[in-house]
Amino acid sequence: MIGSKFIVANFKMNKTVHEAEEFLKNLVLNGKKWNLEVIICPTFLCLERALNICHKSGIKIGAQNCYFEKNGAFTGEVSAFMLSSVGAEYVILGHSERRTYFFETDDIINKKVISALENNLKPIICVGETEFERENGTEKEKIKSQIDFALKGAEPEQLDKVIIAYEPIWAIGTGKVVDYDDARKMFLFIKNHLVFRYGKNLADKIKLLYGGSINENNVKELLGIENIDGGLIGGASLDFSRFMSILNQAENSDKGE
Ligand code: PEP
């Protein structure tokens, strides 16, 4: 592990193979050794090229989804086993877009998490409440239940591979950022829940990210909040100069500069 903070770029269904390749070559050519864990998640189509380009650069590559069966008659799916076999290190699971548009349930997400862990992939598990749930004051209940479901059956020794990304659904791609004090309370709640469930030593091994309209203007404040170990970035990761600015500021987020 290099630095303490994690920055994950989720390209979603954006960038052709050629565009992603150019972005990654620029990132690697930049030559900077980030004091961060930088993880880029392009489409499945780019994974192998991305891994080749970033090999030895310290930049890590992740997928945006996987299927829980190892292989078989599951047309259109890509398994955790297959991702692992090409050298991917991370996989985003349970993103709200997967839950909403592809009807992924907590049970499906749990199976994917277990399969990822069994195949030595580090799952970045997304959890988050809707605007309605927040207005009704049920957001903490929702987050707790999504976390508990996702981690059902995970072995204690696998927890150091687990990353939880708290992404309020109403903040994803909307430009609405969580209130910093609300974020502080939510991350404290998540941390306390993990400590209650697993004990402090194991809970501290699970990294916690914030996601939802992070940009170059708010990343430093967000990453400076207690118990936030990094950020998951969608829209603002697509533009090279904005992403570079985010990386530079994330590096300094502990320093209070
Ligand atoms: C995301 O899709 O996980 C995300 C956080 O997107 P955005 O940064 O665009 O809100």
C-alpha cells in the first residue's frame, strides 16, 4: 500500500478503448508516483490494455461489475474468476446504477462480494440511501442493512480486502454534495457499526470511501473528514485535467494545506 487515501475513478459506460488508453497513457507518462492508492475502473473491454499500460506504474485497475458464478451458461456475464485471471485487482459492486437499472438485489450483491473475495479481488461495495429515505430519517438503517447484507459470509481474514463506498444516491451525478457535517456523522455511524460487528482491529482494516459529485473543488474538504479514507469519482474522473487536480488535492488532504 502506498499512501493512506484511495481515489477510485469509475468511468461507467464512457470512453472507448482508444480514449481510455490515451487517458491512462497520459496518467502513466506524467510519471508521478502518487502518495495515494489510485484505482481506475474502465469498461471490461479495456481491462487488459489498461493493465498493460499501468503495469509497474503503481496505478491499479478495477472492473465495474462481475458475476458470481465462475463460468457456464450466463450469456453476457463476466465472472470474478475471469477478472482475476487477467490481473484486475478491484471490482466495484452494488453501484446504485446496477441496483436500479439492472435490478441487483442485496442477495445478488452479497454473492458477488463473496465470489470476488474468493477470487482474490478487492470489492468496492457501494451503499447509499435515496432522497426519500434521507428525508424520512431512515438513511442510517438503510446503510447498515446494505452493509450487513453485502458482507454476509465474508471471513474475518478477508475484511482487509473490503472497501465500502458510501454514495448517497441523490448525490450521484447531480452536483449535489452531501453536507460535510452529515457526512461526518454518517461515516462515524458506519465506523461504529463495523466496530460493533467485527471489533476495532478488523473494522479498521475496512476502507471507507465517499462518492457522489466529488470534484476538484470539494475533494480536499471531503477527504479531510474523519473516517473517510478516499473517494469514488464518476463524472469528474473523465476529464484528464480535472482528475489530475483531484489527485493532487487528495494527496494533500491530510495536511490541511
Ligand atoms: C459514481 O458513479 O459512483 C459517482 C460517484 O458518480 P459522480 O462522481 O458523477 O457523482
